[in-house]
Amino acid sequence: MTACAVLAELWGHPLDWNLVPLIAVSLIAAVLVAVHHAEIVALRVGEPFGTLILALAITVIEVTLIVSLMISGGAVTTALARDTVFATVMITCNGAVGLCLLLGALRHRVLAFQVDGVNPALSVLATLTTLTLVLPTYTTTTSGPTFSNLQLVFAGVVSLLLYSAFVFIQTVRHHDDFLPVVVEFEAEYADRPSIFMAVMSFVFLFFSLLAVVGLAKMLAPTIEDAVKAASAPHAVVGIIIALLVLLPETWAAVRAALRNRMQTSFNLVLGSALATIGLTIPAVAVTSIFLQLPLELGLPPKETTLLAITLLISAITLTRGQSTVLQGAVHLILFAVFLFLAIVP
């Protein structure tokens, strides 16, 4: 609640450099609190519902901010949704997955997970990213990396339907495929929190995530000034903000990997990427059409290549149902390449 109070007090006011440490500390505290309450909710509802709640909660808040920035920014934000979705995919599939695999494998040598649980998520992710981030560059109805209004409606509907189908498979039809292979620390799951405690934790989780996203956006001007001072491309600003916004899910995923619950980590990071696309594209499609705002979705060649390599390496990583330190190192190297080429294009 303290982070929310800082957010409410400083929102809309010019940010002095002497306030940056306060906002940074509040942001870190909000991340830790969000992960704590997410774990309490997960203990009550069980897997994979707990990870789904965390992914959906932060994605809904992030989508709301993207839409609000599109409305207020106008034509300047034509590529905002594309850059945010692409950055989220690269951060989750390479940065977060690589960190989980590396740290988890260093502790447990070999990490096990369910192929039947991760492969469906990857297939949906590959389909959604190709439809929304690659195809717009090659369609001929409109010029440039854009969709026509009819194509945009189709992409939004398909994205929402495909994500809904995945959630149905994950939570109902094939629920067992998304449960951790190795369950340690069973004592933690012996006593489920009460309904009242779970509801209160869900409320605090929402406000904590709201504080995380809001504080990250508040830091944006300071980050932008630092990026300009370093003569780095403007796209770096979006990447840094995305990194801050994804901190709660990344931290929760790393904690799960350290407990040898890699399936939970995959549920978090892949679920976050899927939720971002499945909810962002329909939202920005409606916003773009009704407000007649230009919207660029197609990726440039360099980013398309990085996306293709990421999906290929992810498919190889998830083939056997087991991973070691090597797979973690490969994903982290890919993430480093993504960051380096964003700074030095």
C-alpha cells in the first residue's frame, strides 16, 4: 500500500532526480509484495490457476496503460503495441526462461517439466506472433507493416479465440498436463489459506501490480533522458519499461525453478507472453479502428529474424521434457543479442 501511496502522490507531477531512488525502492517492494500475495492465491486455488491469475492480472493492467498511451499519444504511438508485444516475447522466452533454466539447473542439475504442457503453449505462441507480428509486413491490402481494418478485426478475434482455447485446455480439458512434475516442499501445500486470506491477497496483488506498472511508467521520462544521454535508440526505453513491468512474473518464475518446479515457471513466462498477445491485439485493434489511429504491427527484418530464432530454440528446448544449464545459457545469450542489437542496431 505504501507503493500505491507513493504512486498516487507523485502521479502527474514532474519527477526530480532526487525522487528516483524512492520510486525505485517502492517498485522493488511492490514486486516482492506482489509475488508474496500471488503465491498465497496460488496455494488456495492450486496450479495452474495461481500462475494464470498473476499473468492475467499484470497483463490487463499493462494493456490498459498501452491503450491509454495510444489515445493520449496519437500518431506518435503507432508502433507502441508492436514494440511492447515483441519485447515481452523476447524477455519472457529468452530472458526469464534462460534465467530460470540456468539457476534451476545449477541447483538441481536437470529440470523436468511436462512436454504436453509446454508444447501447446509454444504452438499457440508461434501462431499468434506470426499472425500479429510477421504477416502484416507481407499483406498487400495496405502499404507498410499494417493491417486493413477488416484484417485487424480478424487478427483481434482470432487472437482472443486462440488464447481463450488455450486457457480452456490449461484449466479444464487437460489440467493435469500443466502440473509440476516434481513437487517439493509438500509442507507448504498441506495447509491451504482460508478463503478470506486468499481474497485479501488477491486484492493486495491487484494493487501491488498496479503500483509496479504505474511506478515503471513514472520512471519512463527519467529512463528516456538516460537513454538520450547515452545516444541509444528510443526503442530501448520500451524494453526497460517492459523489464520493470515483468519483474513480478520473472521473480516468481525464478523462485519456482529454484524449487525444482520448472513447469510452474513455464506456466508463468509462456502464459504471460500469450496473455500479452491475446489481450493486447484485440484491445489495440478496437482502439485503432474506433479512434482511427494508425497502427503498425509488422516487425522489421532484424526483429523477425530474432523472433524466428527464439521460437526455433524454444521448440528444441522443450522437446525432451528435461533441460540443463546449457539450454539456459543459450536462451540468455539470445536475450543478450536482443538487448545488444536494440542498443546498437
